[in-house]
Amino acid sequence: MTVEEYRQTGGYEALKKVLFEMKPDQVIEEVKKSGLRGRGGAGFPTGMKWSFIPKTGDKPRYMVVNSDESEPGTCKDRVIIEKTPFLLMEGIAISSYAIGSSTCYLYIRGEYYDQAMILKKAIEDAYKHGYLGKNILGSGYNLDVYLHRGAGAYICGEETGLLESLEGKKGWPRLKPPFPATSGLYGCPTCVNNVETLTAVVPILQKGGDWYASLGTPKNGGTRLFCVSGHVKKPGTYELPMGIPLRSIIYDYAGGIKDDRKLKAVIPGGSSVPILTANEIDVKMDFDSVAAIGSLLGSGGVVVMNEDTCMVKALLRISKFYAHESCGQCTPCREGTTWLKKTLQRVYDGDARQEDLDHLLGIAFNMMGTTICALSDAAAMPVRSYIQKFRHEFEYHVQHKCCDVEAAVRV
Amino acid sequence: MPTVTINQISLTVPDGTTIIQAAEQLNIEIPRYCYHPGLSIAGSCRMCLVEIEKMPKLQPACNTRVTDGMVVTSNSPKVKEAVSGVLEFLLINHPLDCPVCDQAGECYLQDYYMKFGLYDSRMNENKIKRHKAEAIGPHVILDTERCVLCSRCVRFVREVSHSNEIGIFNRGGQSEIRLLPDQVLDNNYSGNVVDICPVGALTDRDFRFQCRVWYLSKANSVCNGCSRGCNITVEANRQRPHHGEGRRVMRLKPRFNKDVNQWWICDVGRYGYKFIDDPSRLTQPLEKKNGEFEALDWKTAAQRAVDQIQAAKQSAGANSIVIIASPQLTNEDLFITRKFFGMDLGIEQIDFRVPEVVPSEGDGFLLRADRNPNTRGAEAILSDGDGFSLPRMIESSSKQPLKLLYICEQDLTVKLGDDRSRQFVGQFEYVIYQGSNENETSRMANLVLPTATYAEVTGTFTNFEGRVQRVNAGIEPLGDSMPVWQIVCKLAKTAGFDYGYESAEEVFADLAETVTEFEGLSYERIGDQGAKLAESAHVQA
């Protein structure tokens, strides 16, 4: 897409409106009204996050865009960057204006090389056409955007780990308080927002917060990009209203289960969230409804598993990921993730005892809520939910030293 | 000033106080690995988690500041479960090699397991193998299997020594303390990482396998390595004399003093104790006969010394005698030296300053260029003489007849150089050396009187800023050696002056009454953190 094409579809109209007709506080109010919640995974109200940035003070304020998108099952930022990078540029400009920042860092995961090149070009084009840089559109507002590529660590998607990485250090999440809003990048007030969040800001300012809120459910405004993968006929990234039933996403949009097998389980929001069984897919896909049944909407990565999936193997794969990605700073996460992985490997290999299943639950329990960042919880939640909901499969591995699911598939 | 309640006990603390600090004031033990009061907060070990009313998650006590009305619980079932869980995580890959670990007995893993753990092991996996027993510098050995990755050492080299030799490499379960490329942990403060390491990951090469820590006795003392006067404990092995090849002092450890050295000491001081149990120690009085030293008993030695001093005085006057005192001596030693030689014998040529050919240098942090612990005390006690200057005397060869030289604890050969020291000493007919160790200077003497080292005596040193600090005997004087003040008292008694002092404390009481700057001081007032010389009487020397 070129800048010209983007403009023809109404692009940069919202930015013009914001820069010439609105004060930063009005922008923040509009976003608050929209009910927009952070699309990175935590679902924190965006307008409120912006209002935490101090409006006065000698220090510069920074806008940091989190495009480290590393949660397994998630690929929405990538789609946005590939399909409509100018929407992101416009969202960045509006949001930076709202928090009074004139410097923005765009942190993109190292593996997204092609996407980084697209962004590089989009930034250059935006500068060329006066949408970034000095005196944007003659409004007197200045904004510089710098692109920074990560080096391949999941933990750098955690906002303070990202800030450390951006500062050239090892991506160890920071102890809070202080929070980034008061002491973030280089010790200055900083707002870290996800790519999808910032793009959502554009229509909100174009059509109003109330309009955006009306698209979703109460307190869960707007639409969401759901990245559907796994055993479905039409995997892909779907923009759907908040609150749409999970069943509808799987069967109406993703075409149902591949080869018309039976559905066994669904991860509703990226690999770290508690898994749902086939009986739980009538849940409405908004932050509060999914939380109400004990899981999380998370990053919107919907991973569908059919009846042929060995849940022990699925959990082992996830646990390997978190053991590999733990930064190693906090004791429970550093030691716990590796311990879980090793024990799960033995369960899968048929080399475990009954007590090991209880140990897994105990280890996961001790990892919950005891660390600086949420990676420990992210590693523990799947373990607890998989074993609780599919305990018979784990017990079969322990007792029969093999997998009943995989054996059935082979037959 | 917020008021906090911890385990049902209320306390009002200054703004900015953290929960862990407030708990310390209440003597409530909150376990910790990464927290150290001298370093920045890492908050990563997760051992100090506490429950705070109205907060859903447990919070680290090290990073949470007290607010007014805060209600904290550190002994609830929820906290106990979390702490025990963290301990379990730390121990799953620990090698449990306590029987061969120097840290055993003062290890936070051992202590906390007994206090907060006592669970049954659930670890059924193979432990992670890591680098063991690597010398990472001249003084420190690293065992990464024992490491709990608290990052205290890393923060120390960043924030205190500013030398940045080590860091944490890799991530997750593979995380390890390593030296940075082309680095060696070789800075003048490297030994401190051993002190602050809560486990046996960093151990001292000097102390390695020498003695189990539970055999060590500890005496509060002051480092004699320079004029800073860092507070230390002298840790000695008196229970197992067959360990460590007869070495009694096993190690020096820093002792907290917020006005002097905080938590640290330098390596020059830390490893500077070797002379105490060195074979060169003088253990009995010696007299040179036909070029060979022969042992004497103290009575004969004292008689010989007094006879020689009185003979010199009678034949050529008091000005034929020079007393070289030493800034290595305690205030008590110096006071008695002045009392006997100066006041009672009327010898005016007493000085402690010996010019150094190669002056030492300070390091800008704790270590000072003046490598003597009591220069300030010597100035205060000896300076009201008639202005006799030893450096001047050494510079210009004397015209007056010189009879007797009495040297206290100064190796002139090292300070002046071989030729100049021989030339200077050679001007005297009789030389008495009073010191702890044999050296080139002692070998030039006719009579040698063995003294106890600072680790073997009770007394006080005055540091460069006029802080008088107490030294306590950690071990007995070796052989027949004696504290200097006792030796000089013995000489005085032989010469007919019975001072009647029973202890160093009595000497100090007399000193405080006699020397203006020490007015008002007593052992009790000095305590274990020191007390400053009277400000009003302060003389800039």
C-alpha cells in the first residue's frame, strides 16, 4: 500500500482532526470512552494508561510501540504491519500527541525482518509526506519515530524487559514500582502500547469513542484480531467484534475442525492462558467473559486442537518454550520452568510416577504470583489447567508408559 | 513518618523506609538472598515476599516502602508456603555438597532451610551440571552449581568497586555467573564478593579448606592496614590447632561501621594479616653475642635494656638517645612510650615519622596512602615534644655523639632503603629493636624485644579523621611476645618507675586525662563503633 492509496481510504483524516481540533486531553477522553483495552494481552484500559503519563516535568515523554509479538499462536501485529503500516503510523502519531511525546521507539521482534523493512519504508514515507518529523501537517507538533529490532527473546515483549532491551541491556523485566509511566525508558515517563492497540486508536478518533464501544461488549470496546491456528479448515487472522462466541470464531469463520474431527481443546488467547475444553467454547470472546470461566483472552491467539492431540505432548511443547524463554532473573521462574519441562518430559516418555503429577501442580502453584513479571504465571497456568482438565491423559502416560491418543491415531 | 504494623507489632519509621528495614528494627527476620543494604535493590530472589493487607499478591519486602497504616504479615501460612517454595526452587539444582563447602555453617541455604524449609524433597530430576571450583581471580573461587543467582556480586562490581568483571550470562535455567571476556576478578575489593555471597558460590582462596567456620572465634577489631581504620572481626582458629598448619588467624572479615567502611574492606587489608602467624615472628627476647642471637628471659632482657639506656644517658646525656616510635602502635603503647622515655627518662628525641623511599598510594576508596593505623594517634600523643624531627636527623648526619637507638616496629630497611638505613643505624653504639617480626632492621639490633601483634592485644587506634576505635585480642600473644605497653612498663619497673597498670583500659583512662585531644573518651564511650577525638582540641597535623 502506498501513502496515496491509504489517503484515498480516509487515511490521516483522524490525525488531521486530532492535531487541529483537539487537545491531548480530549484525545485521551475519547479513547477512554471507547472502552479500548490493551491488545498486547493484559487488557489494561488504554485511555487510563495514557492518563498516568505526567503532563508536566522536565523529562521527555516517550511512546514505545511493542511489536515484539512472541506469544505462540499470535500473529496479528504482523498482519497489520504487512497490510496496513500507515494505519500504525497514524495511530502512533495520534497516541504520541495524546501523551505529549515527541519521540517514539518502535520495537519489533528480530525475527520479523521483512516486516521491519516494511516499517522502515512506511516511516520514511510518512516523513516524506509530512506525517512524521518536524511540524507535522503544519500543526507545530513534532514527532520522530525510530525503529529498533529485537534479538529474539520472548521476554523482551514484557514492557519493562522491552525497555531494558531498548536501552541496550539484557532484557530483564524491571521491578515495579516505579512503573514506566513515571520512570520508563532512560528513566523518563514512558507509555508502552501494542501495535494493534495503536491502530485501533485511528477509527476511534475518526468515528468517536461511543461508536467504537458499541462494536463490542460493555467495558470491552471495539473489535479484536483473532489469530486462529491449529486444526481448523481456514486458519488465519480475523477481525471480529469483541464478545463474539468462541464457537462462532471456530465454526463460522475458521471453517470448523479440519477433516471434521471432533474438537478436544482450545487455547483462547495465546499459549500461556489456561486451556478450554470443547464444552467451554460458547464463551463470549471478551476480556471479562473469558476471565469469568477461568481463562484469559490474552493476545487473541486461538489455537484449536482436535481429538487426535496428545495433551501431554502439547503441554510439554509449551513448557519447553517457557523454560527456554525464562529470563532467569526470579527464582521461581528460572528454576520452576526447567523443572516443569523435565518432569513433563518424563511423563510423556512414560518414565514418571503418579506423585509426579501432583508435583507438577505443586510446582506450578509455587510459580504463580511470586515473580517480577508474568512469565512465571504464563508457564504455570497451562500446566495447572491441562492437568486439571485432561488428567486422565496424564495418568494414562504414567500408568501405561505410552500415549492412548497417539496409539489410537496410529491405528 | 508512617506507622506500619508487622506481625501485629506497630512501628513508626521515617519516610522511604522499606518493609525489610522496618522489620529489622523490630527484630523480625525476613529471609533474603538478593537484598543487601549496601547494594541496589534487585528484588529477584523472591525470598522476602510478605503479605500486605488489601494487596492480592505477595510483595517483596525489600522493594516495598512502608506507607501509613500498612499492615504486613511475614508469618502467615500463605507467606510461609511461598518462602518455602522459593527455597525449594533454589535447592533443586544445588549440589548439596555442604561437607566440602567452606560456606557450611554460615550459609543462607542451610540456615533458611532449617528455619523456613524443612519440607521433603520432590525433586526427581537430574540436576543441572555447571562449572565448579573455578579460580576467577587471585582471591576468589567460583562454584556456579552452588550459586543462587542473587546478583549481589554482580551489583557489587558495578556499584561499589566499579570494576565490572562479572555478569550473569545465558538465561532461564542456564543462567550463570561468569567473568566477562578477558576479565579477571582482580580489584582491591574482590574479597568482598565472598562476604556478600549468601551461599558457597564464591569462596575465598585464602580460606579454602583451612577450617570449618564453627571452629572460628571472632574478635571485634580494626584493620591495621592503613589510616582508614576499617572495622573488622579477626577470626581465629583456637579449637583445632592441627588445622591449617598451625595458622591461628584464619581470615579477617569486614564489620559494619556506617562512618568508616560501611560493609567493606579492601584486599590489602583483608589479606594483610599473614605476618601474625608467619615463621618470622619473634617469640622471645634475643641478644646478639658474637654476631649470633641468643635467647634471653624477659627479666634479663629488661635489665639489659635499662642498663644500656642509663649508661648511654650517663655517659653522653639524653640527647645521645633516639626513640623511634611507630604509627603501628596503639594509643596505649604510644602513651606509655612517651611516659617512660619522655617524661620519666627525659629523652626528648622521640619521633614516629620515618620517610619512605617509595611512598604508598591510596586507591580513592577505602585504602589510604598512609599504611599505618595510628598516625593520627601518634601525632596527638607524641607531638607536644620540642619539635625533634627524625626525618631531619636522617637527612643531615648528626654531630652530637649518638649512643643508643630504640626502634619500635619499624623496618627502616624497607622505608629508607638498605644503604641509608645501615648508615643511620650504624651511628649508634647500641640498638634495641622492639617489634613483632624479624626483619633486616631487627637483625641490625643488639637487643630484640618481641611484641604482640594488633590481633593479640587490646587497645585503640585513631584513624585519619580522629576516630578512636577499639582493637580486641583475637588470639594470645605468640610465644613470649608481649603488648608494647606491657614491655615498656616492664622496662619502667626495672628502672624504678612502677606504673601499676593492670590493663590497657587503665592506660587509656590515664591517657584520656593527660592528652587533651583524648579528653572525655573511655573504652565504654568508644564502644564498637568508635568515637571522635575532641573537636575543640583538634590540631591539624
